[in-house]
Amino acid sequence: MTASSIDIDTLRRLPKAVLHDHLDGGLRPATVVELAAEVGHTLPTTDPDELAAWYYEAANSGDLVRYIATFEHTLAVMQTRAGLLRAAEEYVLDLAADGVVYAEVRYAPELNTSGGLAMREVVETVQEGLAAGMAKAAAAGTPVRVGTLLCGMRMFDRVREAADLAVAYRDAGVVGFDIAGAEDGFPPADHLAAFEHLRRESVPFTIHAGEAYGLPSIHQAIQVCGAQRIGHGVRITEDIVDGKLGRLASWVRDRRVALEMCPTSNLQTGAATSIAEHPITALKDLGFRVTLNTDNRLVSGTTMTREMSLLVEQAGWTVEDLRTVTVNALKSAFIPFDERNALIEDVVLPGYAAAL
């Protein structure tokens, strides 16, 4: 199907897989307003539509640090058991409504403890909310499988604690690990001990790299720390000149290291200049295992359907291209091979065949 013939309803129906999506960046605006009123937190506005616009505008600064600062208000309403349960359940239902059939949601438990919850309680509460959402989605005929990635904040000192929780809950819905936060000045190797621990315990992990900092960050994440995927990774293009791949770029492509690319978010943080020129298209054409993701749906004012639509309209993507990145995501998901393969063969490929 040609790019110009893909309508928005078709895109919405396509089965989708998202590997890079933050729980605290995807709340419903109305939920933020209601929960803020309950806990006494002051928002920039109490009108849900105006709040959604505020998030989007504040995040369009071209600066990763300011982008991250917009999370103040979502985190403020995620410090109680009730707030976490609601955020997690609605997260799943919103993905199901968008045609997502597999998702990995990530968050840092240490950021949800100011209300008195321990990190372990945060993890258990979020898993309870996700399970409730999955049950409701399945009952509505729109099943979605959601795995959890626990994050350590790379600029703080509780990364190992978060990694220990990923090990402890790996058979209870947690499928992997990540480090998040300000990339520049906080290299992945600062947390090498945590990553070595995860490898010893056979817990897969991804690392935010190649967004606010360049090739050294990607190199450390893969070659020093052993990441199986890279969060964003847009700056791998700095190792590609006139279509010729350098050693690091060749390693990433040839070893099928998945790149969790988030076009709208990358525009907001200054990691890319436009959808048309976003590296995801060139890297896809060069054979990299690129995946398409939302990063933060509230902050970026986006959905998987919208990300697909932007690439179709501005970068000439076809249904075949969208199928490729969806299959790529499932091939690199942190769930067992048979489960990944079943989603590809039984859900994704038939769904795209119907669209073609």
C-alpha cells in the first residue's frame, strides 16, 4: 500500500508494538488534574485540554533537561497507591485503544517514594494496576501484553537497588531494566556493577544512549555494559559517512542491536531536526533493527498511531515499513522467544496482511 493511501483509521487498526514508553510520561491530562486535586498539588492549569497543550509546548524546548523537568507534575500525582493503580490501569487501556498488542512500560520506582511507599511497594502496586488494565482490555476484545522495565536514575545512587528489584520481580511481570535521566555527564559505565549483576542473573536490559550524548555513550552502553538494546540511539548516524558504516555502527547493525527510536520526542529534545529527516528512515533503509516508539505520550502529545501517521505523511513510509518496525520490536522484546513468535505469527502478520 502506498504512503498516500493509508488513512488514519487503517493506521489505528494496525497491530503495534512499543518498547520505549515511560509510565510517568503517559498519564491522561484529566487524570493528572483529578489526582492533583486529591493530593493538593498545584498545576499550571486545571483544564485538561490546556494542561495537555502546556505539556506539549513546555517539552518543545529542544533541551533534554527541560524536557525531563515537565515530569514534575505527573510524578506529583503518582506517590500514592491509588494514583499508581489508576495510572497503570489507564496506561494499558489507552494502549489497547491505540491498537497496541505488546508494550514494555518503563518507570523508576525511586521517583514514586516521596509519599511513603517503599520501592518494592511501588513495583507491586504498578504490577497490580497493569494486570487490572490487561484484564479489562482482554474482556473488551482488545488484548495487550504489557511487560515492565524498571529504571534506575543514572544521576542518583539507587541504580543497583532498582536492578535488584528487576531481578526479584522478573517472574512477576518485570521483563527487564534500563537507566534513564540526564545522559550528558552521567555515562552508563558509572553503573557497571549493576549491569554485571543483571547479566549474572540473566535479566536483559536496555540503556538510554545516543540522544543527548554521542557515540561514546552508545559504545559504553553496548561494548562496556552489555546492553541488548539502545534507548533512542539516533546519534549512531555520527558513525555513518556517505552510507559507509564505521565499526560501532556496523556492530549495532550486524548484531541486530535494536534501536528504540522516538521521532516526536527526538524533535522535542533537539536530537533530530524533522520527521522527514529523522534518522529512523535512513537507518531502516540501511538494515538496522529500528523500532518505532512514543517515549512519553502526554509530554509529546502523541500515540503510536500518530507516530506512524507522521512517518507516512512526512517520510513516505508504507504499510510494509510499518510492519517491519513492528516485527523488529517483537523480535527484540524482552519476553521469551515462543511468546514473541506467537505475537508475530498469530497477531501482527495477519493484521498487516488484512491492511494490504
